Amino acid sequence: SPDTKQHFACEYDCYGDSYTADTDLTQIKEVFSRINEND
Amino acid sequence: MEKKVSRIYPVSEPGTIYFLQVTWEKDLGTGFMITLSDAQSAWAGTVSEAEISKEADDMEMEREKYVEELRKALVLGAGPANMYNFDVCKDGENVECCDFSYEKNLKDVSFRLGSLKLQKVSSPTEVIKELICHCLDCIAELHAKKEHLQKENERLLSDWNDVQGQLEKCVEAKEELEADLYKRFILVLNEKKAKIRNLQKLLKEAQEPAEDTAHIR
Amino acid sequence: MEKKVSRIYPVSEPGTIYFLQVTWEKDLGTGFMITLSDAQSAWAGTVSEAEISKEADDMEMEREKYVEELRKALVLGAGPANMYNFDVCKDGENVECCDFSYEKNLKDVSFRLGSLKLQKVSSPTEVIKELICHCLDCIAELHAKKEHLQKENERLLSDWNDVQGQLEKCVEAKEELEADLYKRFILVLNEKKAKIRNLQKLLKEAQEPAEDTAHIR
């Protein structure tokens, strides 16, 4: 829904990485894997 | 001058060894010389280019193919031990000559490859000396080649080990690089996230008094 | 049974080739047989283990060192061509024997390594046949070893090329990985920086009205 979308847009960047929660090796690898060649 | 020495067992004297020496210039098809020795006497003869052509014609075989057969029989010693038969027939009365013949065996059929009359050599000792010297030269040459190849192989093995070591180091370095970069990225990103958290807190605090003020008003 | 055939030029007959065949069981120091042939006649004799010990004692040389010298002179053919001298002395009256001697040259001095009496062989043809057969066997064996080493050589070269290719790919992959990770990191980092810029802007806006309000009050 628009609300959920809005919520996630505030919490996560367009690659799905949280703006506020510290990242670790597993998470950063996961974020990187979502980035495709076009990006 | 090319030369090849081998041993043969004549069909008519299967228990007797003869040493067959074939000499030719570059191409066997231009003619060759046959020397035969039983380590005591020696006989020699030649086969000319024309005789080779005639033999090929008589056999209705392509000249090139015939020369290849001669090479296999007299020089290469190719195929199983009994693929080629040789015979030495000494003329009982004429001890100065002997007939040397060679044929190819194909299953149950033998077909004559060639034959020539060999003349007895007056100084067989010289022929035998030359034959043994040629063998010793071959041995020395092959020994040197073998040593060279062994050194070459050792060098190649050493090179392979070096490159293999470098590959292992590269794989290790790649893994270390990946781990190192991720560590650094995580540190920097988390710095930014801490900054964001702090800004969000300040923003929230900045927005609250404004709401209070509006409320009081 | 070990065997070595070589050619020698006796000091007293420098223009004449003799073929020297040395035969021994595993260790030359336990004794050896000498066969000499000029491609027509043949002479044979043996040197026993005891005779070797005596010779070493007479020379006041350590036995092992003496046997090594014998090996170099009679078997290995080690050193420059004129490092060892050989001589064959036929007793003018007694054609059944000959003296065979061998010595080592050191600059201007020669020292006798050994000597023995050789008996004429009754069937030199057999000796010569055996000598030539041994040479042909050596040639065949060396040829096979050479072929094997050549194949080994080709395999090692191919393996080296493979590993070298893998190394090049690994180096390339490492560089690509580094570039790739940095690219991805930059994208994610810039998202954070954009967020920080946005929050800073909002914070600035949030802080300005509060100042205005304080000013109005």
C-alpha cells in the first residue's frame, strides 16, 4: 500500500539497506546482491 | 647421410642374427645402400632410385606408398616383430655373393617388397667397426637428448610449481581483498547510519518544541 | 648385470679403435669383467674384488675413492677426452694374451690405475654379436625413454599453460571484484549521503521557525 511504501522509503534506501540499523557482513552482501548491472 | 642399424633373423636361418645397416641420403626414395653382417663377414649392395621405381611399378603400387613400406621395413622397424620377413641366401658355389630379400606379412599372405644381390666386402672388420661406432654415436646422442629433456622437464615442473604457488596466493589475496573491503564498507556505512540516526533524533527534538509552541498558542 | 661399451684408442696404436666392454654386478667394486675387441678378435679377463683392494692398497688410495676412479675411467667416460689413457700390448710371441692397462692423466703426470692380462677369446664373433646387440638394446631403451620424456615434457608444458591461464583469470577476477564491490558500495553510500543531506535540510527548516517564534515572542 502507499503507506507501506512510504514507511519503507523512510526506513530503507532503494537497495533495501536500512538507513538507521547498523549493517553487518551478511546484510551488506545481501544488499549488494540486489544491485543489478543497470544500477 | 642417414643411417639405421638393426638386427634381423633370416627366415632360412632363424637362429642366426644378422646386422642390417641401411644408409641413404635424406630421402630413402632416391636410393639406399644395404650392408649386412654376421659379425664376421659383411656384404653390401645398393638399390638405385630407378630400381625403386621399377619395383613399385612391378607391384602396381604408388611409388610414394612403396617407399613408405620400404621405410617401415628397413628403417623404422614399425609394427609387430613378425610384420616383415628378411632372408639371406648365400649361393653355395659363389661365396662372394648373397641374396638379400625382404617381404611384408599380411595375415596369411606375404608379399615381396624387394630383393638385391649383395657382394661380399673385402674388409668386413672395417664395416663392423663402423657399425659399432655408429651405434655408440647414437647412444651418446640419445643420452645427451635424454639429459636435456630431463633438465627441461625439471625446469617445467619447477615453473609449474611456481605458477601454481602464485595461483594459490592470488586466490588467497582475492578472498582477503573481498573480506577487507567489506570490513571497510561496513565501518563507513555504519558511520553514516549513526549520523542519520542522530539527525533523525535532532529533527524529532526540533519538531517537538514547535508543536508545543503551537499548542500553547 | 651391468654393462658398458665404449671405444678406446690405445696409446701404442693411436690410429686403432678397440671396443671396450666392462661388465659387473651392481657394484663395480665387487669385481668386473673386461672384454676388448678390434672387431675381428676379442680378449677377455676379470678383475676380482681382492685385486681391486690390492690395487688400492698399492696406490695408498682409499678403496672407495679408487673404485670411483675406476668407474670414471672404465664406465662413465667422465672428463675430457684425454683424461684417461688405455693401452693394449700384445705379446709378440704369445698371441693368446694381451696386456690391457689404464691410467689417469693429471696435467703432466700420469698415474697407473690398473692393468690385467686378457686371454684371447676362441669365438670372437659371438662376443662381437653380443656387443652390437647390447648397443642396439641401449639405443632402443634410450629411444623409448626419450619418447616418454618428450610426452612428459608436452604434458608439463600443457599443465603449465593451464595454470598460467588460471592465474591470469584469477588476477583479472580479483581486479573485477574490487571494481565491482567499489561500484556497489558507492551506490549504497551515496543513498546514505542523500538521506543525510535531506535530513540536514529538514533539520535546518525545522530549526528556523523556532528561531522566528522566539524572535516574535
